[in-house]
Amino acid sequence: MLLGKRIRELREEKQLLQRQLAAALEIDTPMYSKIERGDRKAKRKQVLILADLLQADPTELLTLWVADQVIVAVADEKEVANNALDIVKQYINNDKVIENQL
């Protein structure tokens, strides 16, 4: 998904092999490959390690990691996804959620 695509771009820019990053994450190469393809979710700790290895902004990679999780959570709820995301934004910003929105 989004994180996988970005770490692949960064890895290719740095001319690193998947097996090199897999070794640094202490996972096997096929598992790392699944992370890049979006077939497996990386752990938060792994995202931070990748940011360091790829000399990338950790905030960018963590943002993509969270975005991937949100996409999975709302994928089957297209009719209400935008409303739910609006409520989440308000919750995060400590705004009062207005029950009339539901």
C-alpha cells in the first residue's frame, strides 16, 4: 500500500537490496517483500528502523503507516467512511463530537 510503495522508492533510490533491509529488520527477505507489496503490515518499530536506514523522515513514514491502517479499516464502509473520518479528526483535535452528525 502507501508505505510499501514509498519504502520501495526510497530503497531503490539508495540502491539497496530487499535482503539488506530484511536483515536489518531481523526478518526474512520474503517477509520484507510482502511489506513492500502491502501484503503484510510493518510494525511501528520496523517503520522507524526503515526511516533511519533509508534516511527518510520518520514522520512521513509513520503517517503512511497509519494511513494504510485507516484505509484497511474503512475499505468496506465507503458510505460512512468520510463521516467517520470527520469524527475522528474532531476527536483527535479534542473538539466536542456533535451527536447530531451521526
